[in-house]
Amino acid sequence: MNLAIVVGISRYDNLNELPACYNDAELIEEVLESSDRFDGILSLYDKQYLKSNDFKENIVKFIEEYKDKEVEELFLYYTGHGMYDGQEFYYLPSDYKKQKSKQTALENSELDTLLKSLRPNLTIKVVDACESGVQYIKGNKLTSKFDSYLEKTGDRFKSCYFMFSSYNNQNSWQNDNLSFFTKSFLNAIINYEGSDVRYKDIIDYISDEFETFDRQTPFFIGQADFTEKFLTKTEQVNEIVIPSDNHGVSEEETQGEIEEELTSLEELVKKDAEKYCTKEEVETIFNEIESVIKNFDYSKEMINLYNVDPSFNKTNSVFTDYNYNNIGRWLEDNKEQNYFAKPKYKEETYEDEERVKIDNPLLPASLASRYTTKTVTKTKQVVDGFKITEDVPYELVLIKTEPKFENIPWCICGITFIFSKTKINLFYFNSYYEEEGWDRRKLNKEFSWNFSTYKLKEKEEVINGIREILNEFQKYLINKIKKKIES
């Protein structure tokens, strides 16, 4: 028999909402059902909000139900937030909390153990994890290490195909309709001209479609013989409607540009120079960002509940209250990118055990020396924030919301900018204040800086990125209020 698990998580307590994930999962399930190949399908997306306990319990129950059956093929699809911490990949449920990551996330190794217990002859995992646009800054995140990790997971199964929407240091893009990777997966089926669609056909289609989309590079593992069929196209499959939009991997991007052959160094330089911005162009972008933030059209509901007060701060010292060491460490790991920012360091003391020689003049020379260990105090350089090295109109935007009613929370959105001559990273966070009195409150610091990366030459994309951050902040506020009122 063939089994499938479809997971789509759109709503989050502490992370950005991913509205497209519901549509992603719904369409994938529709394809699976239309294929008439799967004997059992576990759907975990209809409520959009999936707590960690429910996530794990439902999968365990599904596995137990079919544990004594002979499973030929096991298909897993996941769309939602994901995280790789350098050692393990995690699927993040709606109630994920950084301080309780083991309890409120599902480890990939744990999921693999559960799937493997069914002893499937072929295992397929399609992971459209948005760590992008919503990346976590967690120490050293090297693509090569992530690749190696994923490849090793394939060794746990007899035969497998793994499809990941992006490398761990890239964005997985989506709009309100669909994630771009899932849309490409579906188009691979719809646009296939034959009848029997193999998994390899899907991989080839996605690879070609993202070939010129340098912001996102899907990653694939195939430990099978490439003959395995996903489905036979039927009338029902052909009738599946994929939402259309003007976003995602455009035809121009997927087909690439036909460039003239460059025959001289001068032409090469001129061509490459088109990617670069002048200082004046960057100042214009900062001015437009300020205008968008000051004049953002918040919902009527938001305006009726809050006074919104954005401030544009120039002094780097304001970062000290906002977990800025994380960005400093990220910069340390991305030195080769030539950003106009650098980590700051401070000297820190620590204790270490050291082997020392003890001489005893009363003993013969052959016995006079012996060794022992003692605790010594040493110093080391540690990251202590970061500094923007280019003069810009402001370095940190803080958008604070003052509630008009006593029963709703004070909240804050922070935005800062790490940029070079060619690209800009929009770093941002959402958090709230814990009240200690009517006029006393402290910032809840259990938040992570997230970031999105844009080409500076694509100014409208940068501005739209700011609007998306503000929209996410607005959703964050509304969800905070609903949770407080409902509790």
C-alpha cells in the first residue's frame, strides 16, 4: 500500500504567518487524491494552526495504524516554518518557542525514525520550509554543512527522493496564494506532456524553473533508480486549478536572459557594474523606506486599538536592548560578503585547566619534577554587537504601539539594515512588553532577528519587503490580542 502525510502550517504564535501554506497543502492533497494511488492520507492543515503536541501525536497514531501493513511507498509533504541549527533540522509547529525548541518542534531525526518504522520500500519527502524571508540567526549556518546533513538523512531509508525548497541560508519565497516551490512542483505535473510522471521528472522541471532565480535554489537527494512513478495523469489531475499571480519565478526569470558574448574586460566590467548602486541611490532607498513606514496604511481595526509611533534611530548604542549580538555573529559568519557593517568585540575572561610543572629540590633529579593541573584565568575576544560602517540617515527603526485600552499588550517591531553595494538585508523582529505596573514595563527578549535579502537595484522589491514586514507586525498584534482575550 501507499501512504501520504500532508502538513501545512499557516498560523504561528511567535513567528511570521505564512498564509500560502494552507493553499499549498490543500492542492498537494488534491493531487494525491486525484492520483488514486494512496490508500491512506493524513491531512494536518485544515485548521492552519497546529500545536506541537497535536503535530506529533497525529503522526504517531497514523504510523501505529499502518505499522503492521506492507508499505510500498510513503510520501511526506510539509509546508511551514523550518529551522536548521547546525546539527539538526526542525519542523516548527504553530506554538514553537525558541526557549523550548525540543518540546515545541519536531526533529527531522525523530520524524525519520517514525517513518522508517513503517519499513517503506520508497520514501519521498517534499519540504517547502520557509526559513527564509524568515531566517533565524543561529550561529554558523554553512550551506555545505546543511547539504551534508541532508545527504546523510537519505542513508536511513531503502530508497528515497528528498526535495527541499532551498538551501538553509536562502529564502523560500511565497505570496498569499502559493509558495513558489510548491507551485513549481504542481506545474511540473500539470505541464508534463506524457502520462506517467516520475519523481525525476518533477525534480528536473523544478531545477530548470529555478535555474535563473538566484534568490532560491532547491536542493534534491535521489537515492533510487529514477524509474519510480509519482502518478499517472488523469482527467481529475488535469482539472486541478493552480492559482495564478504575477509573482514568483517569472517567465523571464525561469527562461533566463540571452546575453551577448562579452569579448573584452571592459564589457565584462560594464555588465557587472549594472548590479551596483551608488551612495545616492542607497540614500534614496532609505528615504523611501522612511516615507513608507511613516505613512503605512494600517487597518482601521489597528488604528482604533493603538497609537503607532515609529522612530528612526542613528546611534548604534540603541541596539544593546535588542539582542544585537546575534546580528554581530551573523556578520562574523558572512565576512566574505563585503557588507558595510562589521562585528564589534569585547574581551571576556574565562577559567581553564592548565598542566603545570612542579620542581622539588629535595628529591633526586630523576624524580624532582612532576606535573599537576591548576585553574587559571584567561581572556578571549567575543562578539559584542555590530557597527554599521557607512553613514546612512538612520540605522534602527523602532515601531512601538501604545494601546488605547488597558487590556491589550504594548508591542514593538524593530528593523535594521545590513547592506553592500549590491544587496540589502532587512533584519526585523516582533515582540511585546511585559507590564510591571501601569507605567513600568520591560521588553520580552525571547525573539529572534529574521531577515530577507534583496538586490538594491530592485528598489520596488525592497520597498515591498518593508510593507510585508509591517503587515506581519500588524498580524502579530492582532494575534496577540486574540490570544489574550480568548485565554
